[in-house]
Amino acid sequence: MRASALLIIPVAVFLLIFAVWLRGLVVRALSRGRLLEEAAREEPTEATEAGSEEPGSLGRWLALAGYRSPQAPAIFVGTTVGMAIVGTIALLLVQRSGVMTLVARGVEAIPGDVGEIFMPAVVGGPWIILLILLCTPWLMVRSSRRQIVNEVEQDLPLVLELLATLSEAGLGFDAAIERVVSAQPVERPLTTELRGFQRETLSGRPRVEALRRMSRRLEVPSLTIFISAVVQAEQIGSGISDVFRRQAEDSRDRRRDRALNLAQSLPVKLLFPLVICFLPAIFVITLGPVFLQFFKLAESLMSRGRLR
């Protein structure tokens, strides 16, 4: 019981440090996500959808990842605390069962003092598992946010091309949006937000305000640029079809540049698995027998010295 009590103290300190670290990550992610300066200067509008709280809150971060239920912040905090409790209990059970002692003895039994190299990994293994459990909710929300951004970036060039073509054919803004929404998959984030934009305009909200609200709900850079151009065209009274065509061309250019950047970064990304995964295996296959003979020779020399 005394050993368990002594173990709870560092676990509690670790959880406190992790909570501070997680809060800092959330705040930095939200500060990078504020791309529309006009939205930052505006007075906060009434929250008609879940998750539209003050920027910087946990609900806002979850809403950008698609979790817009009023219970989303409570579920996230509860899940994080639950993971922390499960990880702490598992850590206590592993420490009390003596499994780590047996594993440590097995690692220490490796000849040639090789076990000392792997001993930090054996000692820190349970703590690494606890850290992974604590990071699981945050990683899931972050993955959901990335998926939404990627899907919007994929759908936006095609949507802009369709809007430009329909506008040049003589359709108005609302009619073009209706045609595009009816032709796109329902489950895509951009289509969902365009339907929300239609509902807001039909309910009497001004088009400019509805567009800005859609931009704040997604906060995707390319969509923010497009909405800013449309809002400017609405305010100065320029042709909307020209704006759609220019934005479609710019979106294609950005997509091509992004693909080129990904292709150029591929050799750098391949360097890590090459050095970590392939080269050690090659060294083990080529130099493993030599080191084994060296360890056997060293043990025989040490045993002869002891006998003398």
C-alpha cells in the first residue's frame, strides 16, 4: 500500500503537467486557425448552432472538428479523464504485478551489457502507454479536423468551377448554389455548410453575414479567401461571375502548388523510415554475427581472467 501511495504522487504530477501542456496546444491551434481578420474584429453574434462560443474555448475547437453537440466539451473532458484513470489503474496493476521486474531481469540478462541500452525503454514503457491513452481524445479531434480541411480543399476547386460556369450561363448566385449543392454528395462538409448557408438566407439573414458565418464555421484558408472575394464583390457591386472564374483559377493554382510541394517533400519524409527501419536491419544482418563472436570472445577472456 505504501508503494502504491508513493506511485500516485508522480502520476498526479504527470497528469497536471499534461493538462497544462494540452491546454497550451489547444490555444496555439486556435490562434493559428483565426484566418479571417474581419471575423475577429466583429462583435460576437448569437450562437444559433452548437459550438459557436467565444474563440479560444474548447467548444469552438471541437466545433471546428465537426463535434457541434452542446455536450461535446463535457464528453471530451470526460473521455480524457476516463483515459487518465484507466491508464493510471493499468500502471498501478503493472507495477504491483511484478511484470516489469521480470522484464527488466530478462533484459539485464542479455550478454555484453546490451540490456542497459534497452533498459530506459523498459522502465518508461508503462508511462508511454499512459501518455498515449491521455493523447487519444486530442488526437481523434485533431484527425477529424484535418479530415474536414482536406475534404473542403478537395471539393472547393470543383465547386468553384461549377459556380463560374453556371454564373456565366446566366444563373444568379442563389440558383447556382442550389444547382451545385444538389449535384454534390450530401455527407461532404462543404456541401453541408452550403446547405446551412441556404437555410440562413431563406430565414432572412443577409447574404454577406451568412457567408461570414459559414467561413467562421469552417475556417479553411482557401474557403476564407473565396468568401472574402465574394463579400467584396457584393459590397462594391462587381460581377459575381468574374469573381467565381478568378477564384476557380486561383484555387487550381493553389492545388497544383500544394501537390508540387508534397512531391518535393517526399524524399525528406522517406529519410526517417529509411534510417530508423531499414538501416538497422541491414546492420544487424551484416554485422550481427561479428558482434556475436566478439561478445563470446570477451566473455571467454573475462572468465579466464577470473579463473586466474
